[in-house]
Amino acid sequence: QVHLVESGGGLVQAGDSLRLSCAASGRTSSSYAMGWFRQTPGKEREFVATISYTGGTTAYADSVKGRFTISRDNAKNTIYLQMNSLKPEDTALYYCAAAGGYRTIQRITQAYNYWGQGTQVTVSS
């Protein structure tokens, strides 16, 4: 089992920055690909960013590319999402996820079998 706890969300203005953190505990979480997803009411959960187990490979949704950066510190069992130049359309509940069984980047929700509870990000215009 892998337990994930997100933190760092909040209310910010357009153009501001936030850094989300996801602390992982449990078996071999540092060996898994990890990802960030987000969801707004009435919509499906959407992919934001993913990182390989070494941190050497990353991928992003087109909507956040160039503004968001995913990273990980395996010594601390923590992944991060640095979000810059935030826009009102980035408002969502952000989830951290672990793709148990995968070491390479994964863009689809079905690859992830461990999820955190989410942290709310609200960007005002």
C-alpha cells in the first residue's frame, strides 16, 4: 500500500505561483512513476504532469506546459508541482497519484492505483 498526502493548495491571484507537495509513504513508492491530476466539478479528472521513478523523464499537459514543473525527491519520498503564471482556468482540486507497477511516465488515470485526497487550488482573476 502507498499512502499519499497533498499539501500547498490555496487561493491566489492570476499570475501568482504555488508549489504543491505530495508526501508518499508505504512500500517502494520511490520506485513508481508519479503524477498530478486535477478535477473540477462536473468534469472528468484530467492529466497535468507525470514523472518517472528516477525523475529523469517528465511530461505535461499542453495546457500547463512551460508554466508547471514536476519534480521528485526520492530521499524524502515527496513529489512537487511548481505552478507559475497561474490562470483562473487552473482552478481545480489537484490530486497526486502513484502508478504502482510502472517506472516510466504515465499520462492516463488508469495507470494509477494510488491516489491522495486532493488539495484545492483557486485562482482569482
